[in-house]
Amino acid sequence: MARYNVRDCWMVEELRKEREASQLDIEEITNFISGNEVLTARRREIYERVLSDPEFARDDRYFHSREEAFDEAARKAVHKIKLLKEMDIASQVDKYYFRGAVDEELPTQLNETMFIPTIESQGTEEQKKKWLEPAREYRIMGAYAQTELGHGTYLRGLETTATYRPETEEFVIHSPTQTSIKWWPGGLGHSSTHAVVPARLVTLGKDHGMHLFIVQLRSLEDHTPLPGINVGDIGPKFGYFGMDNGYLQLDNVRIPRDHMLMKYAQVAPDGTYSKPPTDKITYGTMVQVRTGLVLFTAHALARALVIGVRYSVVRRQGEIEPGAGEVQVMDYQTQQFKLLPLLASAYALSSTGVAMMMMFIQGSNLSVRGQIEEGNLDLLPELHATSAGLKAISAEISNNGIEVCRMACGGHGYSQASGLPHLYVNYVPANTYEGENTVLFLQTARYLNKLYSSGQPMSALPTNVCYLATDYPGHASCGVRSVNRLSDPHLQLEAFRQRARRMVGVASSAYQRALGRGLTQPQAWNSTTVDWTVAAKVFTFSVIYFITKNQKFVWLTVTTVVLKSFNDAIEAKGLSPANDVIMRKLCSLYAMYWMVQSSGEFMTDGYMTPYHISLARSLLYSLLAEVRKEAVPLVDAFDVPDEILNSALGRYDGDVYTHLYQWAQRAPRNKKKVHDVYHKYFKKLLKPKL
Amino acid sequence: MARYNVRDCWMVEELRKEREASQLDIEEITNFISGNEVLTARRREIYERVLSDPEFARDDRYFHSREEAFDEAARKAVHKIKLLKEMDIASQVDKYYFRGAVDEELPTQLNETMFIPTIESQGTEEQKKKWLEPAREYRIMGAYAQTELGHGTYLRGLETTATYRPETEEFVIHSPTQTSIKWWPGGLGHSSTHAVVPARLVTLGKDHGMHLFIVQLRSLEDHTPLPGINVGDIGPKFGYFGMDNGYLQLDNVRIPRDHMLMKYAQVAPDGTYSKPPTDKITYGTMVQVRTGLVLFTAHALARALVIGVRYSVVRRQGEIEPGAGEVQVMDYQTQQFKLLPLLASAYALSSTGVAMMMMFIQGSNLSVRGQIEEGNLDLLPELHATSAGLKAISAEISNNGIEVCRMACGGHGYSQASGLPHLYVNYVPANTYEGENTVLFLQTARYLNKLYSSGQPMSALPTNVCYLATDYPGHASCGVRSVNRLSDPHLQLEAFRQRARRMVGVASSAYQRALGRGLTQPQAWNSTTVDWTVAAKVFTFSVIYFITKNQKFVWLTVTTVVLKSFNDAIEAKGLSPANDVIMRKLCSLYAMYWMVQSSGEFMTDGYMTPYHISLARSLLYSLLAEVRKEAVPLVDAFDVPDEILNSALGRYDGDVYTHLYQWAQRAPRNKKKVRTGVHDVYHKYFKKLLKPKL
């Protein structure tokens, strides 16, 4: 699947002009975003295969009812499983690309992403031997049934019980209340034959809290639910139409003792419970999933921007100079202000996501995975805290951004033909799954609070956060006196860090004051959580800025894998000059936009003043005008094929109106020139005599 | 339809506790929100009628496919028309309530809201006689086909032509290009038999710009499209499933001369064109529609808050004190911070909407409608500018707010059973229709720019904006030194106005500097539109604050209609004491929330300092804790019946989990289960995988 090309493709003049005027090396930027050219090539290869396969066609996706979508998704799921085997696709990266190409949540995917990995990490060798092969071969299909009707984020609140009966060496799994019915798990409704079920382990009369159990749900003969199993779909949702998110009510279901996953905690045949040594190890997986989400949501935002930017260049509306003709919407400053800071943010989040991903790729010497597996857990608290905030920020910016892009397309953005409604409803759950954003921000905040009040010497703190503990420079000012000076990345970073320092300080003193007023620690914490959310957010913003500013470095780590530590700045071959210039501008745009948006926070301690903010505003506006010129190549570089965009507005050739029209012709409602509603209803009204 | 009552209803303990602890007079607040007790009673009467009618049932709405929804909407539309006649409902207010009770966009509604009113205001007496009765009787059904595939907001860009032929005394209506195909109009796809079509009038070789023409689209015999008419549905959308937004391509369609609406502009039989005298008069309608949208979007936000707040009180998750048991989500400060400032905003927008509405109700002596009709247009520029910004702010806050409420409900907010996804997709178009928000903010901004650079003496300026022209007090500070002092509404208003003054100043100087650099006026304007958008927004925020602060006044104008002008402050019977206290707190919460959110703007000129912002933050947090105690009664006061909420999470009785479960049992995807427990996808696909040998 080669890149679209300005030489070989027909396109509307508006887009051709933009592309021909650009000096950027787009392929290099694409590689920068992918990680490197090998990854780009591999992605294209997999996309090519999937997109040329008629079984994976999605042209009519937006016409389907939810029930048709479920049928479609089940069909694609089975075909995908077959194909993965044929193509011998096994690596995580390849699977990520394959999933991106299919671009649909499939009812079988939880077997792959949750059921198998859970058994791999929590099962004994024997259990792995028993369950993994059938699951990998899809002779069974598993879900992960954790959340309950009345219980989500707070795991200790789960009510499902697994009571051990030594006499039969069985567990009795039971849903004791209505609120304990398992609710939401993907693939649980009609697809899965088995599930890993987290439940409270009760043995010898004692409740040991949550442990994991494998429960068979459906007959392998005819798929009917087994006795004691009440299972089904939870009903229509905002999106995820092809997924059978399900419920599961267990009525004293008995399973053998060896269906409890016992790698760590164990129950002996006589019912004796033995404790797990440490569960820090599971942090690693959680961190990895969250960092994956940074990239995942950044890509969704990128996709929305491809649509928003191309359409804004094609669309003409209104005049700037009266009588001079209608202008491209992209030439309005207000439109640039909606889209281009998001473009900068998408690049920033994508850089951050790639950098984080590298930490988990085996062989990369940024890899922390190896260190964790070897038992070196020093990095974990920082990683855990940082990844929590990053997931939350990334989901928040990306999902809000998709809606901004949609509305920036005016009326046509509301049509399913734009591709944006579908994109939004399928990505917005990232705000609440794998840790609800506010909960995650507060995890970051707890780490910051600990750090801030630890009284440790600066040298003892992790590298990326030690700046928080440096002495507060009092009423020092950033000292900038010109727009030009404000473009300096070091200075921008310092401003972001000073904000983080200050807002962590604000939250921390509020917390201390609350304690001083006699509140308990938990009360004091709750009464300052809004401040702490701000602190966590601004801290995360500065992490993103830091990574983005050092993009040259990130680019290198990915391509050459020669660097020793995450924080080194080194001399090396970077991007070509024109690319380097635009990347720096994007970085600066990211900084100035968020500075102006939250100017009050930057002024909290006088480090920046209203005068500095007015400079930031000037810089922001000139960056908008500059980045606007390269907006089209910058979204082209995301390298999203038209089939995946699936948008009449976002097409590479810009032939927007033709495709809006042709798409509408295929709509189910247009099958007949006179719709049934006339005969059924309107006729009575319009021709009452008949 | 009486109010739900804490004495007579079963409810979960969490909600009962909140309701029993409250000292508020909820009925009084409901009347305050409605306008007055007569309006409340009338609304309940109409709701009662509609909600007890099985034809208007909506229990299964979230299960319907788009095509089922269209069928359903068409059925309800015809039933509604029958019922309106039977019940003799004619007033705008009654129709608004009826529409609220049906709570669905209907394919016939454009006949009522656009086709008929356009003929009424733009048609000659003869034309009215000819068209209005058939339309009112629904012997014909009309759409309003303005926007084109390539053209929206910018009316002068429309391409459809109406060329006059004196020889036959006909207009030829034509879509000359692909981009000129009419696109989006509601009811156009499969329902309407006629449409008002705005097109460029060309006569005697000259293009006179946009005028309105009545075109018949479909046969009245069998509903088939007439020759030259290519009409259909534009395809699925984010929401509005029951509406056939349509397209219309006209291939040299000939219509008689008298199908051009000629109250103002006219084309004589020989093709001579005569100009309209003034078109300022049409401003009035636009302003009225926009002010209506303030109320409309505020009500949508209110509805989302009913769901969000009640569910947050019922839902327990996590512990604040370890071991003390799971707490109600509403007790987390972060949850309060998501929902309660929105609650304050909903009250503020709703007050503002009611105040604006009163200006258009005949007989109210706030009415500007009468003045406009008598030719007094002095108020129009201010009203036009203010209503533009108000519509934009209200749509923006409300639609963002609905999503905030949805996500504040965690995972269950993503289920259609919450009612919030449906609410969002059906209200969010308010951001782009009737004037896209950014375009509207810039209309407000143009007015501000004119005002600011007019050099007029302060006394010559309209009352509500004259403060903008008062001398800038230099580095004066607001002088507040305590949280308590910051609670003073006058002081809060002054801070909001100072911000407006300052941000208008920032935009204005940027504009002047751009001119100084040699840019043309339009270029200078475009290069400062982001600043101008901010200026318009903060100006509008201060208008809302002003109206909300004077709520006692609004309440009075509605109930007693004794006041002389919009701006008088008078002594009169107000709300009962407990209600008055909570309303003041909401007003203060509105102010402190937006002050903290945009603290940088308040500090632009040193009028407020970081110290003042820290006071604002303290006040904000204590208001959160205080308003939280009355959060349930405050959403109860919105008086939204369960049938309209249509939400398992938002029910008055709080029996959330039972209804989530029962609702899911009825889902189409679970139907097979009743017979065999196995969905078709197993037989069609999974079986191959799980039992490959077969």
C-alpha cells in the first residue's frame, strides 16, 4: 500500500496547490510518527492485505443498524482469526496494525486481549497447559467478566463470591445481589464460551478479597448457556455496535478447585489459603496498557484532523475581502484556532506515545519491561504515575478534539458520511475505560503529593520529576521581553515546569491547611481533589512538552536504539531541515496554545505576567498562520488510507461533494422513490377522503 | 400531571434522605423556571395528555434502528397533527410544551416552523390566501430548502437560480452545479410535497440575489417526485434518526410568476424588478428564534443534570475514609466540580432564556415585538448582537455539559439506557444550526467593535453595554480581601464587566494595531477574530450574570407584569427565604466557576490578582459543598417526568439497577435467547470456529 502521491493522483485544485507548495519530506514525517521506516513499511503491508480483502469492506458501515453491525462484526471476527493464522501474524505490533486496518471492535477480541493474557500471567504452568491452547485455537473463547452492575473502578467493592467447598474440592461462584451481576464485559453477551471471573474468595469462613476464576458459560456442543448461567447482551450503547457487551448472573455455579488461577494466591484441597508474595508485578501490564492508549487515542485524533483539515481546505464559505470571492474555510483565523493547536497536540501525543511504547518493546534499550521482569521495580512508581496522567490527558484531548473537528466541519460534520460521528462514539469510551480519567489524574496526584511532602533531597528523586523539588524562585519572573525569546523551547519548558511546580504547591498547601483544620487525611484529600486534578494535569502537560521538545531524540531511539537513558540529549542525525523547522513550530504551537488557554495558572506566582501572556498570544497567532501553510502535508503524513478514513469529507482527492451525493444514493431510506411512510401515514393526512 | 412527591412515592433511601432534608420550596422554584405558576400548570396539563397517550410511547426508542425510528416519527407526526386540532392548541407556548412532551424531531415539523411562517411573513395577501389554508390543513406539506451541498451560512454564496421568462410568465428554477443541490433541509427527503426554495432571482438578464419561491416537489395524487425534481434523503446522521433531512436537485423546473413570495420584492409580468424597502424587519424573527434556543438548550442541559445528579447520589463507589464503606459518588469533590457548576449554569441560562422570551410575548410590557412592529427599531442592534452571543454560549455550555454529565455517569453513561447519548446527538446540532457558534460570536463582536470605536459619549450608548465605554480605571484593583467580600453580587458583576471591558479592549487594540500595520479592514478583522471571539464570549458571560443576579426581578416580571423597563431594580415580593439563599449561591457558583476557569482573563489588567483568584477558588470549593446538599431538590425542580427523561439512571425513584437490567432484557439482541438462548451469529459464524470438524 504505497503512499498517495501528488503526482499520480487526481485531486481538487485546492488540495493540489497546498501539496505542491510544500517543502516537507512527508515520508520522513510518516516514519517519525510510525517509529521508523521498517514499521511504516510493515504497517502498509498489513493494511494492503486487509483493505484489499472484500470480507473486510466497510463502505456501507454507516448504513447498518446495530443488529446488522453485530452480524457483520461476528463475520469479520471469524475471518480475521483465519487470516491471522494464514499470515502467521503473532507480534504485538503486527496485531496492532491488523486491528487498525480492520478498524472495528470485534466480539472475539477479548479472548486475545484479556482472557489469554490473564491466564498467561496469573495461571500456573499446569493451568496454562490446559487452557491456553484451546483458547489460542478458538476451540473455546473467553471474556474477562470483572465490572458489576453496581461496581466499577473500585475493585474491593465487587460482590460476586467464590466459596470453597473442601468436601467436593469445588468453588461455588455466585451473584448474591442484583448489583453483583457482571455487566459490560465485551464479548460476554452472545459470543464467549468461557470467562475469567474476578470474585471474592471465601474459604474456611474467611473472605480473602478478589481472586480470578475460570468459569464455563456455554455448552461447547450447542452454545446454550449452562445451568445456573444467566447471560445476555446489556442492550444498545452510544457506539460499539458490533460488540456484545454482556451481563452474567451466576446462580451457585460449581467449578473445580483448579479453575482458580493460582500462580500467586493458592487454595489447598483442604481449603487453606496462602498469600501472594507481592502484586507489584501486575503494575507492569497496567502501565503498558495505558501507554498503548496514549498512542491509540492520539491516532484517533489524527484521523479526525485529516478529515477536518482537508475539508477546511476544500470548503469555501464567505468572503474575507468583500467581492474577492469565497475563501477556503482554513483561511479564517478562528478555523485555524480550532484545528491547528489540535494538530500540534496530536503530534505531541503521538511522539509521547511512541516514546512510551518503546519502553515496552523487547530489545529496545529503553525497555523497562526487561528490568521489571528481572525484579528491578525502582522505575515503577514514576512510570505508573506518569502513565496514568498521560492516558487521561490523551483521551481527554483526543476525544474533545474529535468533536471539535466534527463541529469545525459545520453541518456536514453531523452526517455519518463525514466519518466523525462513528469515530467519536467508538473512541470516547477511552475516557472511562482502563481507569476513568479523574481517577487516573488522582493516581498521578497521589504520587506527586508523596514526592512533594517526602522531604527527600532532590538528588534522591527520579530524574523527570526532580524539578518539582527545586527551590521555588520566589517572585522570579521568566524575564522574557520579546515574542522571539518566548519561542525558545528551553524557556517554554521552564514555564511549563514552573506551572507544574506552582500548581502542585497550591494543591499541597491546600491539603496541609485542611489537615491543619483538623480534617483526617482522607477528608483533607477529598476536599482538595479538584486542586490535585489540576496539579496532575499540568504536571502531565509538562511531561508531554518535554518529550515532544526532544522529538529528535525520540526519533533516534526508535531508529538506532543506541541511547543509554531516556533523558540524555545527544547529537545525532535528526530530521531534514524543513521538517525540523515545522516540528519545532508544532512544538511551540502546542506550548503557546495551552499557555494561553490556561494563562491564569501560568500567572499564579508572577513567574509570568499579563504582559508575557500577551506575548504568548502574539506568538500563538503568528504560529497559526505559519502552520496553516503546511497543514495539509502535516495531516497527509499521518498516512491514513481513504478506506480507513471512510469519510466523504476527508478523502485524499478532496472530491467531497461527489461522494456526499453518491453515498446518500445508497442509503437504505432511498431504496424507494416513494417511501412506505407515505402509504402508511402521510396519505391519510394529504388525501383524507380516501 | 402532578409533581412527583416524596411522601407518595417509593424511592431508594439515598434519594429520600436528600429530599427529606431539604428546606426548599421546590414548587416555587419550578414556577420560577417555568416563568410562573400558570405556565407550570399548563405545561403539566399538556404533558399529562401526551404522556398518557400510547401512540406517543417511547419506552423502546433506544432499540430502534434508524429506519424504524423514521417510521415511528412519521406515525407520531400524523397523530400529533390530529391531536393538536382536537385539543385546539394554537399558542406558541402551548406548542412548545407539546413538542417538549413528544420529545422527537418529526418529519412534518418544518411545515409548521418554517414553511407556514415564511409565507406568513413574506407572502402577499393573495399568496397567503392561496397557500396557508392547505398547509395548515396538511393537504400540502412544505419544507424550507435553503442550504446547498456547497453552501451554508453564507447566503450570498447560494447558486440555485430562478430565471424569469416574460413570454410564459414563469420562473425556471434550476440547480446549475453539483454544489448547488439543496442539502440538509428537514422533511425534504420523503415527506414534503412542497418547499420554499431560496434562489438567485435573474430577470431581464440581471441577477438580483436571493429571493424565495414556492416549488411543488411531489404529486398530490401519489407522492411521486414531479418531472425535473430529484429528491431524496441525505443518509444517516449522528442523530435526528426520525427526520428525513433531504436533498433536492432542480432540473429547469418551471413555476408560475405568482410562486415567488412578493410581499417585499416584486417581479412584474414584463420582468421588471422592484426593490424591497427595508429588510431590517426580518431581524426580529431571527432574534426571536435565537432567544428561543437559549431556553431550548438550557432545558436539555437541565435534563442531563437530572440524570447525572440523581445517579451520582444513588451510585456508590470507593471509600473516602478507608473501612467506612462505599460513598455516594456525589460526595467526591471532583464529581461536585463536574456537575454543580453546570447546575448553576443551567439555572443561569434558563433565567436568561425566560427573560429573553418575555421580550417576545405579546402583552408582557417587556415586549419588544410590539415596538418592532410599530417601527421602533432602536433596540434591534443591541438585541441582535446579544441574542447571537447568548445562543452560541448557551449551545456551547449545554452541549458540552451533556457530555460531561454522561461521562460523570461512568460506564453506564455510555449505555443508551442512560438516555444521555440520545440527548446529546439530538441537541448538539444547536451548535451549528441557526448560525454556527463562531459566526454568531463574531456578530456580537462586530457590534462591540462598532460601539468601542464609535467615540460616542457614554450617555448615548444602550443601557446594558454603556459600562464598556466607561473610563478604564487603570491599575485599579477589585480591592477584595476576603472570601466573604467576594460573595457580593455587585462586586462579582463588576469583575465580570471589567473582564469584558478589558478583553474587548485587547481585541480592539489588536485590531487597531493590525490596521496600523497597513492591513485592510477585512484582513485586520480576520487576523484578530480569535481575540474578538473571546471578547464576545466574555461580554455574553457578563450579560448572563447580570440577568441571573437580578433573578428576583425576572421572576416578578413574569408573575406580575408591572415593571416599566428591563433594567429597573425594585422592591417586591421575591422568592421564599430558603429559595432565595440557594439561588444566590447558584449565582455565586456560576460566577466563581467561570472566574477560576478563565482566571487569566480576569487578571489581564491587574484588576484581579493571583491572590484574588485563590480567594475565588476557596469560595468555589465551599459553594460546591453547600450546593451539593440541595443538588437533588434543585434538579427535581426542573420537573421533568420520568417518561421524558427516559433514563434508567435518572428515574425519580432511583431504582437504577432494576431498570438497567429490565431494559436490557427487552433488547433486540436478546430476543433469540427467549427461544434457544443462542444468537444467530453462533450458527452463522462462531460454530465454524468452535467446532471445526462439523
